[in-house]
Amino acid sequence: MHVWEISRLNYTTHPREWPPLVEVVDTWELPPVLIERYNAAGGEGTALCGIFPEIRRAWASVDNSLFLWRFDKR
């Protein structure tokens, strides 16, 4: 198959009849210091985030700063 033929194929990532991949159970606000750091970069910085469910911690990075906090406490 040629490259130009592959680009014509229709790809689906998740059939509609399947249940959702992610279910939102609860939400928390990000720590204020994290928001401040992101805003200080003028929204131009690189920001990434994730969770470590086994240790009940969330993490986020803004440029060269790393933040780690418990997500099970409000």
C-alpha cells in the first residue's frame, strides 16, 4: 500500500457503541501556586500534569518547576 493510499483511510479511535474511555467522578481545583506560576509565564509556558493513584498524588510541571500534592485532601 502506498503512503497516499493510507492517508485516504478513515480511522476511528473509539466506536460509539463502546462505553466512554474516561468517566469524570470528581474534580479538584489546581493549587493556587501552580496557577500563579502558569499565569506568570503569560500562558506561554509548557505545562503538563498527571496522577499517581497508588500514592494519591497529583503532579504538574510548568516550564522547569515541578509541583506534587495530595489529591485526596481538599
